Amino acid sequence: NHSEQQRGGSSSALATNGITGRFRTPWRRVDSRNPTPQLVGSDAVEPRGESRFAAAAPEDCFLHIMSFLSDRERAAASEVNRAWHEVASEPQLWRSLDLSRMFQQVDNRLLASMLSQRRFRDIEVLNLADCSAVTSLDMIGACGTSKLKFLQLTHCDDIRDLSRAVPAMVARLPDLQFLELFGCTNDRDTIVRLVEDVRAVRPNIRLGCFWTQYCAAVGIECESGQPAECAHRDNIGQRGCWGEVRGRVLYSCTTFERPGNFPDEVVFACEHHREDDLVDDSIFNCHVCMKQFRFGSMWTEVVCRVCYDESYLSQKSSWIDLTQSSSISKFSFVDLARNVRSVADRKNLPRSLRSYGVVPCRLDFSFPDGEEVDEIKQELEAADAAVAVDDGNNNAGAAVVVDDENLMFLEERQEREALVQGDRENVPLRTFLANNRWRVNDQVSRVREMLGQARSHSATRALLRYTESHDVEVLADRQAMLPGRDGSEQMQLTLWAWRQALSIIYPIIAIMLTVLYFTSVLARQEADAAASGATGSATYGSMMAREREQAMTPQFALLLGGTMMLTTICSVYLIMRHREFCERMFRRFLVADIMLILVVGSGTLLLIFCEDMGIPLGLWTYLLLMWNFGVLGTYSLYYDVPPTLHRFYLVAINAIMAVLMSASMGMYFVSFFVTIAALGDIASEMRCTRVPLLSPFLFPTTVELLFDTPRILYQVGNLRIRAADLMWFGLLMGLVEPSLAAIVPAFVAVVAGLVLTVFVAPFFGKRSRPLPVAYFAMLVAGIVRTAAFSAFYRDFVLQESTLTFV
């Protein structure tokens, strides 16, 4: 096997062709149940479903040969026939399982299915790095993986009940020696409690980078485990240390073979010297990820290597689109100079990229020999003499005219002087490129040839990077040209969204139907009140109608605008002068506001519903329901509750706000707010620098939030949804006329716009936000419906008039 690989043959070809073709002489196979040798060769009848070598070779030899294959080649060999499948599925061939390369597809169901297979019964190494869709650890240790020694759970940040699940899993794995939990949580108390519980079950277990985080949190040395001392205690001129000693984690991207920043060092400081690390010249702060590094992990003084590569790779202009043949045929030297860039670290590139070759892109300039130099010197002397004669003939006071001819003469003279002096820096660019024209054409043609080769292998994008020797390497893969370090961040979000499609669509449809129901009920009550001539506050519909009539008066609009302007000016002044105090007051006001919306809003909608359905409701029952609903809803937004309860109250509060705004404010006010939100999404999508960027509709749970409470983001699995969009979609239905002919096309248009932008468009390389698209689709549907129904109504009236005349 080794000699065949050295001669260039692949391992899979050796296992399927080379061995079976080499054994031409008859072999004798001895069956343990029948010791009589059986002749197996060209004259023997080969058993159905078995190859000659699989039937002839001893099983231990076949297993030994299979052990030289990679996991991918071994999986391909298992598909040859049943005998090969049984041998390739032996547990001793599968000691490790690395699922980090397919982290986008790994979830609880797939992981449980794989660990239950016979081949993974004795695995010792399991790598689940970046598999954030894994939310449960119950299948690890319960599916026959009790021999596990190495477990990697880096950035699996969506594990349910982490503090209980991890110690229970460690108790089920008696041979576990190494456990990596870095990135699963950033909460200090959770880290401390988790490490203490795990080490209580398994005292000698190694925790990798997670142990570094724990040492920084509790203030102990990483190596000895002894209490750490302040690093500034011996500095001259420093005052005494006091307070609790804690550590500041310094990250590194060069110490580890894995891509990314990982904890590498801890700098301890007491409470008095806590901020002295920020002025240390040997510690640098990345302004993108806001982490501290040593100089070796920084690309510049303000950006680390990982953030630089992620920023460069997330730009669509950094890639060459191979899906269009014109991008290769029109590739020129200008494109080569514009697209090739330096990469801070090769391992930060997507693992799907394949190298298609290296082009030595070096330009040189050869100076003329001695005879040519003498001729150029003579020409320069003759030109100087001619210029001197012309200057003597000119008048002393005449002005020198600088025209195109004189400029060309000066450039040519500069070029010739640089050639004579051998100065490469002063050689004109036009001369330099003319001398390297054949080199440029050769390099561009070679890069174009490699791009064509990548396109022939179904690659969809290519990347040009400088190597360590300043050559140009051509890399390509089949990923989509979308933002993200792997070029598939949006695609990954889309795949996750498809898994949670019902959980995303159901709340939006529920809010839209809720708004349609209550607006229809209120409109019907208004019509009934107008028809019967009711006065007073007979129904909530008449009350809402009178409020809207008052709100639509010019005096009220002017008063409202002035009040809002005065409130904005006062708020800006107070925030600038008393920021911390305003933050505390705003948080308290936010709690009261959420409580008020849930209590008053739910009570109002409950009364409207009971009045419409004719359900009697007692006063104390009504007050008790309002109070309990408000208290439980407020609690769910500030404390840990079951995810289903948290999502229910997020949907409820957005539905209440959408109904109340649609019912109390006029159509013009609602359309104004929805238009502002849609334009903000469009500006954020276009990366307008003058507009504050709004968060996208979908983003992963790995994104750090600026605040933890209130929890106003709708989280489904490893996705977060901007919960305000639930209210905006509800307000879109508030703009629709309460008639079936208007509701159906508007509802279909909004849902179609949502589905197309979230679930379909990313597969075609298009990225847009659902609110502007749904708003535009609803407007188009309304215009089409109006035009179609107006034509139908016109024809109907004309027909009725004709019949009446006849």
C-alpha cells in the first residue's frame, strides 16, 4: 500500500483495482467451520456479492489494508458490496469522528443516528467544534460511546441546561480524559460552577482553553492551581495591591493549529491595578473583536489576524465569480493587481478551498549594456546642446510655453537619464510595463488558465492570495459568493431557517391574523354604531373611531409634532449630561412600560373578544387575568424561563402593540412608521454610512448582544429573529381594508415576500431583508387589485345601466 501510494496511485484505487488485479494465481481459503481448503481463482465460481480478494484474503489483512484509508475513502470502499461494507464498518477502524467540517448539517438527530451505528461503537475521539445546532448531550455516552477519551465542544453555545448536562455526560464517560467547552458560555458564574461540577466527577480531566477561562475567573495559576498574585505588585512607583485578584485573558491565533482566537495566557491583577493592563505596551487590543493579544497575533496595531482575514473574506469584491465565463475571458492584469491580497494566516481560509497552482508574479527591468549606454549619453548631450542654442535665440523676457511636445520631451529625457544611471525607482511606469509586457501577458494567461481549470471542476468562486515567497496562489471552491468567512454564512442561516421554518412563519402569520381579526371586529362595531346612530361609549369600535377622528385633526397633529420635538431635545440634553442616570431610569421605565402594555393591552383585547363572542366576564376574573398575564410576561422577558413560554410572550406583546397601533392611530401614521422601518432596512442593506445600521432579520446566536435584558429577541434553535419585525408585519395588515377582496391578496403577497427573501433568495446569491420586500409586494397587490376591481366594477355598472335603459 505504501509503495503504491509513492508511485502516485490513490488509496481508493489500490483497494478496488490494484490488489484484485495483482492476485492472478489461485488462492486457498480456509473456512473455520470447514477446514478443507477451497480453491479460489479463475476457475472457481465467485460467490454472489463478494469480490475475489474479499473472499480470499484473511480478514485481519483486509482490516489492516483498510486502516491506511482515510475516512472518506473508507466510506467509499464500504459501498462496493456487502462484504466490503461489513469489513469497513468494523469499530476498530473508526477510532475518531470529526464532524467539524460538516458543522452546518450536524444537529441532534444526525448525531444520535451516527453514534448509534455499529462502526462508531468504540470511538475515542469526537470533534463537534462549531456544531452549534447540537442542543442536547444526552446521546453522548448513551449510544455505545462509553470509550470516548477526547471530546471537542468548542462554540457549541446552544446546549440546553449546560450546567446540568455536562456533568451528567462526564459521569457517563468513564474513560474521558479531555473535554473542551470553550465558547459554550461566556458567563463567569456559569464557567466557575461548570468547572467545579465537572472536576467533582472527574478530578484529573483536562479542560483545555476552558480551564484558562476558569483560572482567569477565580484568580488561580493555570499550571499549579495556586492562588495568583497581582502582576504589578513589584513595579517601582506603584501603590499597594488590594482587592480580589482576577485574570485578564489574552488570546492567540498562532499557538493553536485550529483557525480562530483562543485563550492562551492570563494576566492577573488586583482590583487596584485592574486597568493597568490596558496601558501595557506589550498587550494590544483588537478594535473589531475587542479582545487582547500579544504582538504575534496582531496584523496591525488595531486589528488581529483573524478579524483581518474575516473582514477581507466577507467582502464580495475579494472573490472572482466563476459562474460566468466572461469573468475569466476578460481577466486582465488590472484584475490581477486588484484582486490579489495578502492573507494574515493561511489556516483562516475556508477549508473547502482547493489550490489550483502558484504563479510566480515577479516583474524585472533589464538595463541596457555598455554600448547602448554610450549611445544614450551622446543623444542626451546633443539634445542639451540643441536646447542651449534654442534658449540663446529666444528673447530674454519671453515666457516659456509648456505644451504637450515639451512634456513628452521631459518624460523621455527622465527615462533616458534613469537608464543611464541604472536607477530602478525613477524608471517611468510606462517604460517599466513596456519592458515587462511579455511577463505580464504570460502571468495573466497562466492565472486565467488556472481559473478555467477551477471552473471545469464546478468551482463557483476563486481567491487570489500572496504566498510567503510573494507568488500568487489560485484557490477555488464550490461555495456561494455570500458574506462570511466560509463564504456561506447566509447559506448556513438559510439552512437553519429551513429547519425552523414553521417556528419562524407561524408567529408572523398568527400576529397578522390577530390584527386582521381585531381590526375587522372594530370596523364592524364602527359600522354598527354609525348605522344605529349610537352615542357615547357603547362599543370599543366607536371609541376607536372617535379617537382616530380627533387624531387626524391638524391641530392635534401639530401639537403631537411639537411635543415629540420638545421631548427629543430634552432627552438628548439629559442623556448628554447624565448618561448613567438616564440609563438606570430608562431600564426602570422599560420594565414599567412592558408591564403596562401587557396588562392594559391584554385587558383591552380580552374585552373586545368577549364582547364580540358574547362571553360574560366577571370583574375580578378580568382583573386577575390581566394581572397574571402581565406579571408572567414581564418575568419571562427578564429571567430564564422555558423557551416556548418566552417565545409566546414575545409574540403576544408584539401582537398587542400591532393591534393597538392599528386601531388607535390613523392609516397615514401607521404607513409612515412602516415606511420608515422599511427604508431603514434598505439603508442598512446598502451599508449607508450616514444611517445607523439595523440588525438583520436573522442572525446566529454566536453574535454577542449589547445587553442581556430584556430578552426581546425571538430565539429558535441557534437562530435569533428581530422580534420587532413581528410587529411590523402585523402593522402591514393594519393598512388593509377590512374586506375579503382586499385581505386575501395582501396576505398572500406579504407571506410570499417573507418566504422568498428568507428561504429562497439566498440559494441564488441574493440577500435582502423581508420587510421592504413584503411591503412592496403588498403595495403592488393592492394596486393590481384596485385596477382589476375598478375595471370589473365599471363594466358591471355599464351593464346595469344598459339593462335599465332597455
